[in-house]
Amino acid sequence: MNDATTQELIQSIAAQLGYERPPVTLTPRETSQVLGATVGTLEVWRSTGRYSLPFVKVGRLVRYPLKGVAEFLAGTAK
């Protein structure tokens, strides 16, 4: 997937969530809405490493980089 396609997907996700400009990261709730999975499922994925959905954890806060979510949806996550 090229950068233009990734950017289009990022814009689409941001619009779906009601953002005028794309945020850098998404909350677990926002990520679950985009992926159609529950927050609990995302917790399982994080703890087991089942999927390569990137996340950042600072203390107890978990955030998902929007670019990583877009790449995951496109099937190009690393």
C-alpha cells in the first residue's frame, strides 16, 4: 500500500470517528469501533500478541497509532 492510499484510509477513519483532522492516536474504544471488535478483544490481542496491531502504553493508558490501525486494516502492518 502506498502513502497516498494510507492517507486516504487515515482520513476515512478520522471522518468515521467525527474528527475534522486525524488524531495521532486512538483510544481503545475508538479503535474497537473502527475494527468492529470489542475493547476486550483488543486487550486479548495485546496480551497474546496474536495480531500485529501496534499500540503504545504509558502507565495504564493504552493508545493505538492511527497510522498503525490504518495499516492493520489494509493488511500491511509490520
